Amino acid sequence: MNEISTRIRNKKLQAKVISAEEAVSFIQPGMNIGTSGFTPSGYPKVIPLALAQKIQQEKFKVNLWTGASVGKELDGVLAEVDGIAKRLPYQTNNAIRQAINNGQIQYTDLHLSHVAQMSRCGFLGGKVDIAIVEACAITEEGHIVPTTSVGNAASFVQSADKVIIELNVVQPLELEGMHDIFTPNEPPHRQPLLLTNVADRIGVPYIPCQVDKIAGIVISSIPDDVRPLAAVDDDAKAMTGHLIDFLQGEVKAGRLPANLLPLQSGVGSVANAVITGLVHSDFSGLTVYTEVIQDGMLDLIDAGKLLFASGTALTPSPAGLKRFYETIARYKSKIVLRPQEISNSPEIARRLGVIAMNTAIEFDIYGHVNSTHVMGSKIMNGIGGSGDFARNGYLTFFFSSSVAKGGAISCVVPMCAHIDHTEHDVDVFITEQGVADIRGLSPKERARKIINNCAHPDYRVQLLDYLKRAEEATGFAHTPHLLSEALSWHERFVRTGTMQVS
Amino acid sequence: MNEISTRIRNKKLQAKVISAEEAVSFIQPGMNIGTSGFTPSGYPKVIPLALAQKIQQEKFKVNLWTGASVGKELDGVLAEVDGIAKRLPYQTNNAIRQAINNGQIQYTDLHLSHVAQMSRCGFLGGKVDIAIVEACAITEEGHIVPTTSVGNAASFVQSADKVIIELNVVQPLELEGMHDIFTPNEPPHRQPLLLTNVADRIGVPYIPCQVDKIAGIVISSIPDDVRPLAAVDDDAKAMTGHLIDFLQGEVKAGRLPANLLPLQSGVGSVANAVITGLVHSDFSGLTVYTEVIQDGMLDLIDAGKLLFASGTALTPSPAGLKRFYETIARYKSKIVLRPQEISNSPEIARRLGVIAMNTAIEFDIYGHVNSTHVMGSKIMNGIGGSGDFARNGYLTFFFSSSVAKGGAISCVVPMCAHIDHTEHDVDVFITEQGVADIRGLSPKERARKIINNCAHPDYRVQLLDYLKRAEEATGFAHTPHLLSEALSWHERFVRTGTMQVS
């Protein structure tokens, strides 16, 4: 049996192998294209590259729905040819970000757990017209074995009239069996998600698909465009230390079990540093229930400290991915990839009691968090899954350095210029300066703790001064604000390049 | 058998009947007092009245934890004697509100589904010291049969060292059997909540309590201080009409079943008007999964249009309560009262697919909602359960009149001065002006729809002008804002008494 027949196990489907150019002939202007992919993992590559060429010649746009951010061969090339009308639900690509912030692309920034249901139920402007899914194999029945991510692929396949599969022969066949695919019924026919342990399986190891829906199969050999992690800097080290101390205190106080509760951690270098930090801690018997499995979790498995990790995407650094591919058998029994509707499910996050750890762009003295916007107007990436976990976690942390841009920006401000998580959703803030445990506190109590424990010393006096004057001006109201000054720190930065008063 | 022995079915406990004055002798300064009560229903009355007298003499404070707001015999009298140090998780009483907004009381405004777990796990500053629970009966085993609400009573009883029961003989014994009490285990031992239909029962009809924990029983005959509903005004009528049209459109489009999905509705006159409006619609076979059961739901039952209502409190108007008491048998098989951890559970709201309908103080052109603060600093009531339902509902509505204070305040503003629900959490806004369905839209698309469909005509030009200038100033950024003007409408109101430009 050759490579292709090993991977396409249905004879009829073997005859459906087509070129990327043929595949994109199915795509019409204005269509809703739903793809696999979550972070630069498991997204289609050769078809979007061909689509970009077609768009460059024929000048049209499509709507692009994915799991989250995807690699440059999808988001990057389509943005560069101005081929996207609407993009959802998350992005991290420079070209897309620029096009969103100049009005070229309309972007809908959604909770990642919400997208599958909204897309199936026709809440996002029609349904998916064509689903494009990266696969490492197709079963005899036409079912699709995903690769390094699941995202919304199962729901997009279910809704779409046509499915195009990008069969990626550089994604190892050993990935088969790592997925657990379950798509809930819509209300009023929905049943409980019977998952009570991070390692539980409630579905099947493939994306169910009728053979007849598959319009074509395109062979790909482009690897995931995973990115190297930034070096762990001093701030990340300090935050990790604070976190570990805090968690130890919670265990001691009887508010957490000795092996903690399932860990969720956002994507990126700080998040990875925090997880890596646990390798050198005394914690063991850990579990992970998160979106994205990064290098730190592989380190924890290697160190014998992580029993099991559940996610929707496997996105290590290039070195981490190499390590994973080389010793896949070692990791396979300890990792499962699920649809993001399940990995980010409020129902499960709350039941398991996840420890939610996400990063903020800024937070304010009363505990509101900005995860998405720079100076109020420009989007950075999006809310991602942070809201799914922060709202429902047993214990919710937000991390940030206390300052950015060499001290010109205070990440602790009087009022966030955009709010993605409210005062009702956060338990603990951690910066390199320290920890503010705001559980059970009133806004004015929170403010003093956040300023004194988390703000940079260069901004503390200024923040305390704002608080004091706001208290006096409002007669010690519940959440004292000076409306004319609340956003003045951001204004000052835009005007002068620093939040510091000269 | 006399009244008392019918209601106190354990002989040993019959000897524990004490006076309210004796009961409050257990209460020490600084204690965390957890009470029953959710809205002015089912809260203790004679014990807090006695506590207020003791506090007036001895000058001390306690922390008061309840289900939500409670009646004047608890919140009002304790605030008036300055007896509350910390109050959580919700309030609507004038005296409390004033004390919160002058710094006298520290108030922690929490999602109502979060409180029980946070209190059991010691996240709110210690645990409940004494639970005070209104009951209509105590079983042979010492279990407590609640009255017109459940709230957090079951969790407070579970955590507390001591329980004091206020046996209210004017609460009809026929309430027995209307409750379904279930308290989940803490993670990692939590199991799925196996409730798939609004009428399902997963618990027991009483609050489990060990006989030995009961420190005393005080007899009460003070009725719930329920309040009359305001007359349904023209705005509420118009909003109800818009809602019914919109729901009919969704059914026609195949996005909702003909009998809709379980309805959740906030508390108050607008919410009640909306529910009452359904009585005169063509919808039937309806169900309710909400916090508070108000008059409108009794009307729907009477009209044969409501199959079943699940809530955590039964709070009709005085006339509605009289009707309920008089014909309790008619309603009893169609109503269940649950702990608020279950009535407001994200897991269940999402599974059932509730239609979430809540009122806003204001919302902004990009879809953020302020549910709690007046002009940014002063708290009105609190977030209540709106976040539990809005985030997790199948379809999420927020209602508001387009203007307040005779037109001096626009309830649609450039930027909310406080944010409780973010742009990621709302599907549809309704004012008396019309409907803005913002599902799947980008912020700039939302802005035009919200301004044109929902803002008052007197403010539309001003809002469109803000949007246009913000777009130009930011180069059509994702969420265009003019930082120096974003809160200027609120500033202007504080300064001049109106948001209108003179």
C-alpha cells in the first residue's frame, strides 16, 4: 500500500484527489469558508495559497471562519491579497491585524466556546458554505482524522454543503487516536457533557463526515508554521515565582488539593514560562485542561509531573514539535485534542474547577481587564478563550508585566480603555511586582491592593493620587472615578509617547 | 397537633424554640452571617429586627451574605443602624445603596451563580459563621423546608457552624414539595448536573441539616415585603412588541423552535411586562428557567401557555402573592425553586439554551453593557444573574429605554462609564425605538445598527458624528474611540444635568 492509500482508505475517495487549483474552483465570492486550524496548527495551507492566487486574479472576497488564529499560509496570504470580507473568531497575524485596524476587514471577536454553536445555528450570517479541513487520514467511511488541532472543524464539516480535505502527508499518521470528537445536539435536545476527568473520552477519534459531502482531496506537505518561543525574561520568572508561592499558600489553607486542579493557560511566552516554572516546583500529579498544548506541558510530562493534558491544539515551538513527532508514542497516551466547544466549555471548566491563567494587555485599579485593544481603539489579537475560562474557573488569574514600552506604559491604569473581563470575573492579579488577591473585596479595597502589590513603583503614587481624588470627588462612591481623567493616561500616551506625567 | 408541632416535626427541636433576642446572642461582632432570601422573598425578618436593636445598643458590625437583594427587615434595618461591614452579593435597598456609595459599607458585587461555591470554599473572607434561614417547616431529621426562595441557603447551612431557623407560620405549609435542593461537590469531585428539562428534579425537597447544628428556632409571622409592580408604560409595551416580532422571525428562520426555548427574564417592571406580553402572543407550550418568578409567569400559567417555570425565588406583587397563596395547588405542579447555583448555572443555561432577557442601565455603540453604575461611580443594584444568563444563553437580549430622566440621559452612549457585559456577550439590543441584532457583526457594523435602530432620534446625529470622527481619527481602527470624548457625555450630564449639547 502506498502512502496515499494508507491515508485515504476509501477507494471511491482515492479518485477524488484533485489539485489545489481545482479545489478553489468550488469557492465563490462572498462564501463563508470554515476551516480547521487553531493557532498555527492543523490549518489548511495549499488550498488557501491557491485561493490567494485566484483572488489576486479575479478580485473577490470571502468570509473566513476558523478555530482561532491560524498560520501565514491562510490568514497572511488572504489578507495580503485583500481577499477577506469578514474574519472570525480570533487572529494574531500582522497582515490581518493591520487590515482590521484600517477598516479593510470586518472582524468579529468571539468567545472561542461560542463559535461552533453560533455557526451551526446560523447566527453568524448564514452557514458555512465550504469547510476546508486538514487531515492526516480519511477512514473507509469518509470520516476525517484531524492533525495537530481540532478547533471548529467538526462543526464546520457538519454544517457545510461541501467539504474539501487537505491531506497533509507530513503530519504523522500516529496522530490518529489522539482526538476525541463530540458535537452536542442543539437545545432543546442537548444532553450533559459526561466528562468528569481531563482524560475522559466522550466522542469518536475522527470528524464524522458523509463520503458524498467530500468534494475533493488535495495533497499537502507543508508543515505547521509554528513559532519559536521568546526567551523567558525576568518578569516572567518573577510572575512564575509569585504564582507558585500563591498556589502553595492555597494548598496550605485547604483551598486547593495538593496536586492542584486542572491547569488552563493562555497562549504565548509568558503562559509557557508559567507552565515551565511548574517543572521546577514541588507540585506533581498535575493535569491540564486547556486550549493549546505548548512546550512547557511536554516538559511537565517528561518530568513525570503531568498525568494528562487535554486541549484543542498542539502548538509547541519548532523544537518542541520536532521532539513531539520523534517520540510521539511517549506523549500519545497523555494528550487528547477536542473540539474547542468542549475544550473551552463553561460546563466542563466549572465542573473540573480549572485554574485559569491568562495574560492581560492592561487591567485597572478596580479589577477590569483589557485583553484585546491597544489604547482603546486598535485590536491586538482578540479575547480568545480567556473569557470561557476566567468566568468559569475555580480560581482565575490574570498576568501582566506592570509596565510596557520600557516603562512608558503602565499596565495598571485608572480605567481600562477597553474591557473584556469585568470586575466580576477575576480572583487574582500577578505582575512581576507581586500578587493582588482580590477575592471577596469591594472595588475600593481592590484598588489599594492592586496598586500596592501589582503596579510599578514609578506609577504607584500617581495611581493612589487618582484613587484618593476620585474618592473625595464622588463622596466615596462604590467605584470612584473622575470621568474627565479616567482615560487620560491613555490619551497622554497617544499624545506624548508616555503615560508618565512630565 | 398544634401549628408548631406540625411545622417542627422533631421533638428535640420543639424545645429549641427561642426568642429573637436569644437568637441574636449567638451573633458576635465581625461574624459572617449567611441568610436565606432572594429578592424580598424567603429572607429572615424577626431575627434581623432583633439584631438591629442589639447593634444599636452595642455598636458593632457583621458581614451580611444573602442570595440577592432581600427585604427591608434585613437589609434596611441593618444598614440604618450601621451594622454591616461587608455586604454581598446583590442589593436593591435604598439605605444599603446609600451606605455603599458613601463608603460606609464595603460591597462585593458577584455573579449570583458564583457565590455558593466561593462561600463554601472560603474565597470570601472566611466561611459562614452563622446561617439564618426562613423555613416553613423542619422535618423529623432536622432538614429545613424553605419558603418562597432558596438562594444560597443550602450552601450557607452546609458551611455554617451554627444554624438559626426562623419558622414563618404565615408562609403556607403547601410550599413544601416545591423545592429541589442540590449542592454539588467541590472539584475535583464534581459530577454533571443531570438536568435536561426545566421540570427535572435532581435533589431533595428540603435543605439537608444535622439536628445538632440547629442552635435555635424563632417563630415569625411577618410576610414577605413584596412590592407592587409599576404600571406597564409605553416604552415597555413597545419593547415587548419588538421582542415578540423578533422571536417570530427567528422561529420562521428556523433558528428557534415554535415553542421557543426556556425563557429567563430579569427582575422588575420591564422584565415582567415582557413576560406578560407573551400572554397575548401566539406562543404556547413555553417554559421558564430563570431566577425570579413574577406575576407575568403566573399569568402565563393561567393562560395555559406556560408548561413549567423553574426559579430560585417566587416574588410576585402583593396581589400576585395573594393569588398564588389562594390557589397554590394550581401552581405547585408547575413551579420548582432551586438553589441559585443551579437556577443560574452556566452549565444548565447553555444546555437548555435559555433565551436571556435582561435590562441595562446603558449600552454603548459597540455593544458593551452597563448594568450596575450610574455615571461610572455610584452603584445602583448589582450585576445579579444577568452575567450568568447573558454569557451562556442561546440568544441574549438586553432591554433599555433609549433615554432616561425625560430625555436628559441617552441610554445609548459612545462608551459605557462602567462595563458589566462586554461586546462578546450580547446578541440583540431592544429599546422602544427598535431592535439591533448584532450577531456576527464587527464593532463598526454594530455601531451603525445600534445607533440607527435603538438610539433616541434626539441623540442619533450626535452619536453618528462621534462614530464618524472616531473612525477618521483612528484610521478606521477596529473599535474607533476618541479617548478625550468617550466619557464626555456622562461628564456633561454631571456638570449640566443633561447629555444634550446646549
